[in-house]
Amino acid sequence: MSGLDGGRLNIGACSLGGGQSALEKAIDYMGERQAFGTELSAFQALRFEVAEMQTKLEAARSLLWRAANAYDAGDPNTSLLSAMAKLTATDSGFDVANRALQLHGGYGYLTEYGIEKLVRDLRVHQILEGTNEIMRVIISRKSTGVG
């Protein structure tokens, strides 16, 4: 289990990095692109989207740090925390990249912006080191003692 726990933490960290990169690309793009004569970054709804994306990443980062600390300390809850961290970080990383693609509009599909690759790469993280459905099974079993 230790090897799986470490791998799950690693995949979670990769997802956070990819999500953070996508967010930064979206913020840069919003400062350059205009709609109706105004930078995208001036629209409150889009700024709220950025706030949601940043919050998702930070929450996942905090859980990942907690799980990594448990792993380093040999905490008996490491497998539970690693599953939670992997689930949260990979879902958050993918969601943020997907939202970043949406903020780019059609340009998000062009390779020169790099968002489409992040979306593809982060999607597979929800499958590697145990699918996120399996993470839910692990979490529920360890939380309820059933199974």
C-alpha cells in the first residue's frame, strides 16, 4: 500500500501543477483578449471563475500536503488521506484546466496555447494509480468500516 499511496500523492501533485499552469495561462489570456472593447479580466463573472479555480487548487493542495505529511510520518490514516488527496487533486486539476479551456473559447483547442494538452494530460490522472471511482471505494470503506 505504501507504494500505491506514494504514487497517488505523486499523481495528485502532477495534477495540481497542471491545473496551476492552466490557470496561469487563462489569467494571462484574459489580460490580453478583449470582448466588446474590454479586457476579459474586467468582467466580474470571469474574475469569479478565476477565484473558484484558484480556491479549488488551494484546497486540493492543502489536502495533498496533509496526506504527504501523514505518509512521511507513517500515520495509519495514510491510505485514506492519500486516496482523498488523489481524488481531490486530480478532479480539481482537470476541472481547472477544463475551465481554463472554456475561458480561452475556441482558441483553447489550438496547440499554441497549450491548454488542450493540459486537459488531455490531466484527464488521465483521474485514471492512473487507481481510478477516482476506486478512490471513492477506498475512502468509503475506510470511513465506514464496511467492505
